[in-house]
Amino acid sequence: MTRGVQLQVKRLRASAVLPCAQSALAAGLDLCADLDAPIVIEAGAIALVPCGFAMALPPGFEGQVRPRSGLATKHGISMPNTPGTIDADYRGEVKVPLINLGKVAFTVEPKMRIAQMVIAAVESAQVVEVEELTDTARGMGGFGSTGTH
């Protein structure tokens, strides 16, 4: 089965695991830690974990990096900037910032699946300065203004 757009990937280290989907209909490609040895993320700490590859996204696309639900719910491992964006013109190593929101230290093992990346189309915005904005029913109602039910 052919999937969407072509994602060009360059392995930076022989040990790197390339991004891959775990099922035929998976939205995301799993990203794995490319480590020589395990690293420990203490409770409340952040670690930048290398993935060992670089990539070239086609123009008009981004890589949205998101936490893995199992790590988040079982261990409190998330990302401090979720979702993270990888722009189409970035050619450096893909790295994932992980934060330990749990109460105990967490060990990231080499080749562990640590995040997922969704490739998504993006539109470029043309910024136009105006004197007035159109009115809406919500208006300037901000955080929590629409309620929870």
C-alpha cells in the first residue's frame, strides 16, 4: 500500500531506526531514540533525545511531532511543546524534547519508540493589516468563555 507524500530520510548514524508506521492505517510515523546508552529523565526534567536521522519534507508540508499515548498515560512522558513542528526547510537531525511529568525517573532506552510524527499539509498565510475585524457571536470572549458543557 502506498502512503501519501514522499518523505526523504537520511540516516545520520547506522544505528538509527527510520520513521515507520506500526499499522496500515496509522496516522503517525513512530520516532525512535538513537542512543548509545540509556538516558534517565528525572521527574520534572526535560531531555532532548536524538533520532539519528535528518529528512526533507516536500514544500507545503510539515512534520507534527506528538507524544506517544502509552508513554504519556503510563509514565507521564510527554513533550513540552506538543505538537512540535518540523518545517519543510529544516535539514538537521530530528530530535524530540521529552518531559517527565511523572513522579519517578524514567529511562529512555536505545531504539525506544518515543514520539510520533504526522506529516500534514500547511498553507502559507498572507498577513494583511486592517483597521477593523469582522464581528462574530463570540467576539472577544477568551479562555473558558464558551463553557465546558
